[in-house]
Amino acid sequence: MFIKNYKPISVVWETTLNCNMNCMHCGSSAGTQRTKELTTNEGLNLCEDLSELGTKLISLMGGEALLRKDWNILANNIRDLGMNVTLMSNGWLINEKTISELIKIEPYAVTVSIDGGIANTHDAIRRLEGSFDRCITILELLTKANLPVTVITTVHKRNFKELPLLRDILLNKKIAWQIQMANAVGRFPKSLILSKEEFYSVALFVASCRKKYSIKELPIMGAHNFGYHSRILPSIMVLPWIGCQAGLTALGVQSDGGIKGCLSLPDEFIEGNILNRGISEIWNDPNSFLYNRNFKKEELGEKCKECKYGKKCKGGCLTVSYSLTAKNHSDPYCLRLIEKEMITA
Amino acid sequence: MRGGKEKINAKLIKLGKSLELDSIDSIKAKKTIRNVVTMAIFTGAFLILGSIMMPGGPAGLYYTGASIKDFRMLFGSLF
């Protein structure tokens, strides 16, 4: 029997759930650390195992990844093992010393979250006064140090109208800008999720920015939940959507060693814990990540079943699908579907 | 057909207003043959070079924050 050899090419590692912010949209309800988080040695072993499994990129996130005193030991180790490392931060703890460390680490990206076009909005969402101004200063320091900087903006009802303000801040700064939709997971209330019309407006905004500005002026893209296969708009994600990659080429590691195909999925999707079974055993288990590895077109939601891209698309983002419909493979926030329902109907 | 196009344009203009897009910006944002061709080129470039030069593959690009390096790889000389 042919057994497909999956590789966890891109790994997102929640190194700690400890966080110095209390963001209203946090999907993992971060704040205090988990009861038992991986030690430095356990983390180093994990990196070695991932390297052997074929991982090429490990993104360190939290909580706030910089709250771990050993973040640079882990990052250096990832680089020494020949993998790439991305640091995902809220920006608050980045200072001259952090930047010196980052220069040595040569990260693939340093991402800073900015969730508003003005200080009041960003600070209210992140529940930390002064955080917007701090982020703006940090962006300047990071770009001055020639580090590859990305701003990640999570959009919902409270902030999406400020995208034009943020665009004006990021224009001509050589900073990549990724826009993602807040999911109804963690502590984010369902009532603040974008309506389908608002969601489409954001996609239109991204498409318009691409048309209006050169890629050098504004390297902007939508994240994985800004799809899929629109009839009207060009691809918001730059590359074409090839279906949810959780458990196929993507892997999420919780700070306590819990393993999911994607960190944003709820705990029902935990496949095991590396403190009980090695990562290699969990990854290669024929019963792991079946929702994607054994996916069949019949599992698509009714509307996705009718779509000619259904099989390839797998019904969009699994987290959005599950959190809003309690079913896999039927993400209702699909540009093609919205067009069918509201624009071309 | 023409009515359909006008209906789509009218809807795009309405949707664009909430994000300060004027009617020209909203209509110009639509997919064009050029977009389709460019996407085919990017896909080809990714298939040939992506696995070597974009360490996270599409998953890295979508889930963990695209790096400016991804844009450099995909758009090369435009940077």
C-alpha cells in the first residue's frame, strides 16, 4: 500500500501562553502560562526532531514569545539546525538588545501585530496603553536594522474601517503587511466577527491596494482565511489556495507540548503530546490529522460540494468552518460563495 | 450580460465605500486577464523555485506572516 510521506514544512510553536497583553481577539485566550510548559531542553529536542522530519520554517509565537527568557537560545538552535526562524511578537518587549540578538539570528521574518490605524483603537483592542506608539517606534528600529519586518493586522468590526489609515503608515516602509480575519475562537466574541459584506470589503481593499501601489510601495496580502477562488477579485493571498495545510505541511505545537495540525484549531483537534509520544510518532501515526489526510469530497458542506474547486479547496479554513458551523470543510467566509449569494445573484 | 457587469460594479462601489475606496479604485480592483496570467507565472515560479527559496511553502506564507523575503522571491526585480 502506498503511504504518503507528509512533512511538517512550516511549524508554528506557541512557546508560552504567557502574555503581557490581553487582546480582545486572542484565539488562544493568552495571558498566563500553561501549567506545564516545555523546558529549554524539551524545546531544543523538539527542534532537533522537527529538523529530522523535514521542517524548514519554525515560527516562534505566544502568548508573547519574548517573555520566554530562552527565546534566543531556541531561535539560535533552529538556525544552527539549518532551519529558518520567524519571530512573531506584539512588539512591546522589542528593544535595542532584542534587535542585536535578531541581527545575529537572521530571522526569516519578524512580525509585529498592529490592529488599528490610530493609537486609541490599537491600544483598546490590545488593552495596553501606549502599545501603538511603541509598535511604530519598533518598526522604525527593525527596518533601520535591515531586518525583514511584517505587520500582521487582525480585522474585525472594531477596526476594519481603519485599514486605510494603517496603509498610509506602512506605505514605502519596506514592511510586508498581512491582513487576517479574527475567528470566533478563544476569547473573541462572535458578535464582533466581520459580516460577509465587511469581509468582502476588506478583500476588495487588499485587491485595490495591489492595483494602486507597486509591490515595492506596499507588499500586502491576505492570510489563509482570505479566499477562495473569487470570480471577481484576483487572489488576495498572492499564491493560489491549495486547501488547508493542517497536518499535511503545517503543524502547530502548544507550549505544553500538545500537537495540532494548526494552532488556531480548538483543543478537540489535539493529536497527542510530545511529552508522552515523540513528535515523529504523532506526525507519522496513520490515525493523525485524518480530517485532512483522509479528506473526501463527500465531507464538504452542502454549498462547497457544488463548487468546482471543492475537492482542491477542502472547504477553506478549517478553523473558521468549525468555529462557525461546528462542521469541517464548509467555511462560509468564502469570496466565491459570497459573490454567488450577494453580488452576482 | 451588460446588466450583470453593471450590477457587479455597483455592488463593488458600495462595498468599497466603507474602506474609503472611490468608485474607480473599486472597479479597477477586479480580476483582469493580466492578473490571471501573473498568477500563472507566480504559481510556475513557486513550483520551480518556491520549495527552495520559500522555506515555509504556501503554509508558511499564509499562516505565519508573509516575509518581505517571500515578496522578493515572488516579485524579484520589482523590489
